[in-house]
Amino acid sequence: MKRHNTPRFAALLFATALIATTGSAHAQYDNDDIPPSYNESVSVIGSYNPILESSFKINVAPMIVDTNNTLQHAFVYDIATRRITSIFQPTRIKAAKITGEPTTKLYNSYFRLGFGNYWTPLLDAYFNSTRSKTLNYGLRLNHLSSWGNIGDKENPALYYGPAHYSNSGISAFCKYLLGSDALLHTDISFNNDYNLLYGFTDSLLADRLYATNLSSRDSLNNHKGLYRSMYNYLSWNLGAQSIKTNDKHLGYHANFNLANLWGNYGLGEFNINLDGRIYYPFSLSGGKHASVGLRFQWETYSQHLRSDYAAMPLGWIPLLPYADTLGTIVYPTLPTTGDTFAMGRNLFRINPAFDLLIAGFNIHAGAKLAIDAFSDTVGSDMYVYPDVVISRNFMDDALNLSVGATGNCDANSWNALRLVNPYVLQGSDTWATSHYDFFLNSRMLFSKRLELNIHASYSHVQDAVTFRPNPLFALDNLFTTAPQDYNQIKAGGDFRYVNDEIASFAIGGNYYYNTTVEKGAMPLLYLPSYDLHAGLNINVKDKVRFNAQAIMLSRMAANYALDSLGDAFVSDTIPMRIGVNAEIEYLHNRALSFFLKFDNILCQRYFYWQNYPSRRITVIGGLTYTIPVKRERD
């Protein structure tokens, strides 16, 4: 047996293996510039130390889409009432309590202070109770006013002079949980509302000085009490409601309200309102849920007006003949000095109904009986309205459809009139409005953040309140009321994107088709043919918040006149309104923030009412502050 030389044999074997490996690795590449790679396997024997590496947190918060949220804008013309009824009763679970959990820092106050151009101060102050199992109470103070002028003083045809307004209020509330069955609540509020009747130019004033006994606008400084509206409103509520939701337990809601309105020119209105509802939920065979209920409402008003012609607003020309809404020439006479009372204006409503959840359909069915003794204190009218709403979810709750037929009779009190139009003549005629509404709504959820709402409705309105300039005032700056019947078809929708942590966006609009009921009736005033709206909210890491709103409102008829044949035609209109508002807020910390508000960014001189133009742009800057209060125990 031949033996090999071990060192020489090992070297030869190593060289052969090296050449074979290099050639094999180099043959794998077409490009000679790519260096070869070597496959190496290294085994390390040692102790094993398990370590869990840190990772990024998936920060996606759950979100509940609030379908009741609507974009708020200056004018609301939606008459149809929409009701979402639910008798689903989830099983109640006992709340868990973690012992030794530290109490969080609470805030029982909030202050919002600001000031802007047109000498516009802003104040909002809230004081609220903190942690309590049975009692909650609070107080609010608010004030917003403006003391600037509108128009160019060098141009008498466009100068409207001082356009002052002021709104101040104070309110307090208290809620008390009585055991585990009832909640008692009460609140009291006082509001002062002041508006200057600035709706006339220097040119108009110079043309009609005969009716004002003035020499110029400068002499108005001594007569501001005769061309302003001033209202004071005091309201008190007392109520109770049951909080148990289990079957075969009688539930109830009750509220008693006292309110008093008084203002200049001897106006006064006292109101009592009682609203109560009882309901009884129960279960049917097959796990179906149902409920029956009855609601009762009673409103009564006592109105008082001093009919002293010497206390009428500026520009009153009582002896000038004028044409009423039917075209009849009226020759007014001076009223006698004294007081006028209207007692016992009443409105009653009774509404029995039942709710049923069956086969996925949520059914609310009932009727409403209304007795109108408000329009006429001597007699009364009776109305019967449907109260039916049927809704159902489809496609795993991604689509909801609802259809309904409702109606109501609403009292147009003096307080209700001045909230709609602050430039209406004190003591204008009042009556109740009756309306029947039929609607179809659909809501589609494309995802938890994308939602589309589409709606259509038809309304028949009897004795609606319309406003037009009062022909008895030479300055055309006061409005009178007139009843009118009309039909309205409305179609519209909105699209929403909601991401609570970052941004939300909504855009939508409505189209209105309004027609008078009677042929030859007066034109419909202050009813738009369309409106468009959009809103945007952005939150940047809870440090900067930005929100903006935009609205477009169509041109509307504002007044009418009669031709030689006595037929009415639209004589005045207010132009299309485009309004854009925005606000940005910087949160310095949880207690302090700074804000800047912009109203009417486009600087459009749009009109609220005929002869009442808006300010070009209002900018208000300010801060908010809260006082932290730490409670050691509940």
C-alpha cells in the first residue's frame, strides 16, 4: 500500500477545492463587475437571552358616526320633522370599579374672552360642578355686541350709520338623581336682546325727514329709544323623568315652563307650557319589543301691548293710506291711548303612539290631535296629523331607509317672531301655523368614515308667517306679519367624511320648489330656491384646531307691489348670499388656548332682511382659560 505525503497532499487538495469554488461562484454572474458572494454558515454555541423588541403602536381610535349631526348655518328652512325611534333595550351590566385608581384633574370653569373690529366684545363664562354621583349644577354668562357703523359716510346712498346690537344672558341649571328611578332637573335663564333699527340710508332719511321730525342723522342721537327694539326674556323650567328602561315599567317625562317676555313700546307676553309623556315598554312573543305611549302638550299665552301712538317707533305715518295684502286701500286712524290685552291664547296637542321592532323594521305609528285656540281667542280649530315613521337597516347596517308622514300646529308667539326677525314691529299679529309633512330619507355608510345622506320631502303649510316691510313706516325699516298658504317640495343631501383624530369634511345642498295654494295669492317672500353648504374641521396633534364653514343662499323675493289691475308682483329682492366663516385655535395646554375668528371672509355686503346689510368682515381674537380643580375622592 502506497502512503501519501501528508503536507503535500493537503496543500494539493486545498488548491483544487479553492479553484473549483471560485469558478463556480464567478459563473453565476453575467456582469464581471458584480463581486462574488460567499455562503457562510456560522454556528455559535452559548446562552440564549430572549428579548422582545419595541414596535410601533397602531393608533386607530374607534369612532361612532353621529347621524344627528347637521351643519349649522344661518338660515334653516327645513319644515319636515324627522324622528328616529328606537325601542332596543340592551342588557344592563354592573359598572366595574378599580380600587386605588387615582382621581383625575377636573375643570369646573371655562372662560372665553375676545374682542374684534366694529367694537365687538365677546364673553362666555361657564361654572360647573365637578365629580358627584347624584348632583350636577352649573352657571353660564354670555355677551356679544357690536357698536360699529355700516357704509361709507361720504356716500349718503350707501351709509347706514350705527348698526348696534347686543345680546346678553345668564342661566343656571341643576340636575339631581333621586335614587335609581328618577331624575329631577330645573333651570332658569334671563336674556336681554337689543337691536338698532338701522335699515335706512342717509339719502332715504333726507328724503323722508317729514315723517321723523328730524333735521339729519346726527339728530338721531337724541332719539335712539325710538328706533331700536329691546326685549327681555325670563324663563324657568322644572321637570322630572324616569330612568328605568326595563320591560313592564311605566316611564314618564314631564316639564313645566313659565316664561315672560317684555320690551319697549309697552310689549309684554306671559307664557305657561306643560309637556308630559308616559310610555310602557313590553316584550312580545318571539323576542319582539314594543312600547305604547301618550304625550300631552298645553301652551297658553297672555299678551299685553300699550297702544299709545306717541310711543311708536321712528318714522310712523299713521294717517297715510296704504294697500293691505288683498289690495284694499286702508285709511288708518290714530289709536286711542291705553292698554290692549289678549288673554287665553291656547294650544293643545295630544299624541298617542306605539313603537314596534319586528323583522328588522323599526315602526313608530300614531296620530296627533291639535286644538288651535291661539289664532282666535273666541273660537278654535281642530287638526288631526299623522305620526308615522318606518325605518330599516340593510346590507349589514350599511344602508338605512326611513319613510314618514308627520305634522304639527305651532304657535307663532311674539317671542318666536322676534327670534326669527328682530326687526318686526312689536305687537304684530300672531296666529298658529299648521303643516303636514311627508318625507323619505336614506343613509349609506361606505365605511366607518364615509357617509352619504339623501332626503326628499313634501310639505303643505297653512297660515305660514311671512314678513314684509310695514307700509306705515316711512323709513322702510320695520316689518309686519301676514299669513300665507303654500306647498314645498324639497330634495337634497350631503356627503361626509369623519376622522375624529385628524379631520372631518361635509358638503351638501337642498333644492326647494315653492308654490302658493291659491291662484293670485301674494308672492312668497324670503323662501330660497336652493342652498349649498360645506364645512371643514382639522385637528393637528391636539395643538392646532381649524374649522371653516361656507354657505350659498339663492336670491329671494323681499317685497311685492300691486300693478294697475291689482295683481301682485315681486318688487324687491335680496341678492344671492355667499358667506364664508373660519376659526383657528392654538391650544397652549389643557387650561389655556388662543383663537382667531373670521366672519364673512369674502367681505360680501349681503342682506339679512331687506334694507339690513351685513358687515363686510368681522375679526375677533381672544383666549380661553379653565381653572383646574382636583378632587381627592368622589
